[in-house]
Amino acid sequence: MANSAHDVIILGGGLTGLTLAVALAGAGVEVALVEADDYRRLLSAPYDGRVMAVARASRHLLDAIGAFAGMAAEAEPIRDILVEEGGMPVRVDYESAALDGAPLGWIVETRVIRRALHERLRSLAGLRLCAPARVVEIRRGDGRVTVTLGDGSELRASLLAVCDGRHSRTRERLGIGARVWDYGQTGIVCTLRHEHPHRGVAVERFFPDGPFAVLPMRGRRSSIVWALERARAETVAALAAEDFLAEVADRFGDRLGAVTLEGPRWTYPLVLVWAERYACRRTVLVGDTAHGIHPIAGQGWNLALRDVAALAEIVVERLRVGLDPGAADALSRYEAWRRFDALALVAITDGINRLFANDSGPLRLLRNLGLFAVQHAPPLKRFFMRHAMGLVGELPALMRGGRLPALVP
Ligand SMILES: Cc1cc2nc3c(=O)[nH]c(=O)nc-3n(C[C@H](O)[C@H](O)[C@H](O)COP(=O)(O)OP(=O)(O)OC[C@H]3O[C@@H](n4cnc5c(N)ncnc54)[C@H](O)[C@@H]3O)c2cc1C
């Protein structure tokens, strides 16, 4: 049991909390990271079927904090993205060659990202890792926040960053409300091994009963992320392997040749979570704790990384000139910066899901006209590509390929 003082306490060491800890500690900020789970268990867990589409701007951040090197060997570049409406001849192909030829993003297994971040974290000084640990009390006031852990130890800091996920208990405990909207859909996730190479092409096919994505993985493997109405998803996910693969073929044809399933199928109920505030009294919400979005465009963690980059920039800027990183004006800047960007993405992902879920004739026509227009208007297409790469909007320096200035002790 040891008490300690820090600049920032991070609650929740999932991919968002880990990245924030690495970014801050790497710049010389004194950080305490509290995670409920046991990293020995998390790091030795088998493949859980989850992969992340890491956008190009997110790669900038991961490079800047020294974490991408640890996952590079297992990251599969996305060369092209193909967007199609199932059963229709129109499509949009976003080809990296039409921009600068560099990958639009990378597909990386979630457990590989966690391992790389954790390794980087262990190499950094100025960081106290409390895991597994239970929070029993949070007190805010007197210019600081105090967190008491289950073993009786106390952590003190100027700022608390809450990263404990979309069903955050801490958000609730601090009295910050959140709107939760159940999509009534479940995401099925699994891995396919296939005969033909995928050539780095990610495919998103839209059907009235839900979107179906095929993401290129290392080797002749691809990850399926398939959203369906909940009851149907549970039925489809429980089918015998060959019946399940027949359903997959129904959606995707035989463009990958003969396919087999690798590992189990996983299901994730899809809900939208929108916190009423992102900041209050020495506290900020980061990542899924602030906004849990539909996985339709693979942007949830990419959005979280923009929170991380913005918060790290604000904290380091203030500490460099001797200002309090948890003061009200720092919190307001974070909230104003991040809320607009997140709201835009919530609206886009929600809007796409609704637009394609409707099978009415006029809407189908509208969708097809839209896809046709994007396909044949290169500037519009380039804009959407830059959007998918996370390169649009008021980006923090870390997302633009910049670095954080190190704090001088
Ligand atoms: C099917 C699916 C596919 C997706 N694909 C993509 C994709 O391709 N690209 C992308 O960018 N995003 C994707 N996402 C979104 C992405 O998974 C999330 O945005 C991301 O995992 C959020 O990470 P997080 O660390 O914010 O939250 P979480 O992953 O929920 O982590 C929260 C952490 O906090 C810990 N914790 C909880 N309570 C406490 C407590 N009281 N004290 C301490 N610790 C606590 C938990 O143990 C956990 O480690 C996808 C999501 C789904 C469902």
C-alpha cells in the first residue's frame, strides 16, 4: 500500500487508456494507470476474433509514441477499399494509387495492439501501473483529484482521465449522464482462411438487413464483421460451419476462392453511447467512455485516438509553462475540441447504417446515385478517402505526423 502523486490518473487500461498512458509518460508526464483486469491474463489471452482497422492518421500517432514498431510485423496494409450495395452493380473503389500510393490504413489484431502498447509502456519511466486494481473512492476538490484503491492506497493528481469503456461505471459514479441507443443489431466477427490472396482490399457491402465487411489480414486470411438484427445474428452465428460459410458466400460470392473458418465466431451487441459531457471538475472522458459508435466504418478506436492526441497535447502544453492541466479552461478546451468531431462521426456512422438499412425504391435509387457520383467525381472521392484515413478536421499534432515536446524535469 503506497500513496503517490501524479499529473494525471488514467482509469481503464484498454486500448485507449494504454495509448494515453504511453503518449503522456513518453513526453515526461507523471502518470498512474489503473486497470481492473489482470494484464498477465489479458496478454496471454488467445485470439479473440477482434481486429482493428487502424487509419493512417492513427498510425502517425502510434509511430510518434513508439508503439507501431511493436505491431508492424503483424499489420496488414489496406491498399484499396471497395464499397458496394449488395445485389447492385454500382460501387465505389477507393484506391490508394489515386492518392499517394501509401496504404489507407492497416488491419491489426486487437491483442497484437495491446501487447505492443503494453511493451512500450513498460519501457517508460514516470508511470505507475496499478493492475489488477479496484477503485473504491474518487474525491475531487482542493485543486486535485484523489483515487482510493481497494488495497487502501491513494493516488493524487491534477486530472483524472476516464477510459473504462462504453458501459463506464466511473462515468455513472461521477454523475455524468449518457444516452444509450440500442441498434437492435449484433455484430458477428470471425476469421476466414481463403484460397486466393485478398491483395489488401477491404470490402464493405451493404444489405438491407445489415452491413457486411471483409477486412484483409496477414496471410490468406480475412476478418468478417457482419451486423444483423439481433435474433437473426444469434441464429446465423450458431449455424454449423458449412451452413455459416454458405451464408457468407451468399453475401460475398466466391471472390476469395475456397474458404474455411479459423477459430470461433464472436458476437457483440451494438449500442450507441453518447456521454452528456466530456469534461467536468478535474475529469475528462476519453474514447468509448465518451462515445461508443457503430462499427460500420471501423472508426471507434480511431476516434478515441484523436481524443488521446488532443488531450496529450493540452496536458503537455500546460505543464510546460507551469499551468494546471486539470484547470477548468483546459477541460473546456478538450470538450469543445473533441465533441464536435465525435458528434460528426456519430452522425455519419448512424446515418449510413440507417440509409442502407432501408429497402424502399426511392432510397435505393438515391443511394445508387450517390455511389455513382462519388465514383465519378475524383475530388469528392479523394475527400472521402482522406476522411477514412482520419486526415480531415482540426487534427491534433500527433495525428498529423508531429511529436509532443518533451517536458524538462
Ligand atoms: C465488432 C466491432 C468491431 C470494431 N472494429 C473497429 C475497427 O476496425 N477500428 C476501430 O477504430 N474501432 C473498432 N471498433 C471499436 C473499438 O473496439 C473501440 O472503440 C475500442 O475498443 C474502445 O477502447 P476503450 O479502451 O476506449 O474501451 P474498452 O475496450 O471498453 O476498455 C475499457 C477498459 O477499462 C477497464 N475497466 C472497466 N471498468 C474499470 C474500472 N472501474 N476501473 C479500472 N478499469 C476498468 C476494462 O477492463 C478495459 O480494459 C469495433 C468495435 C466492435 C464492437
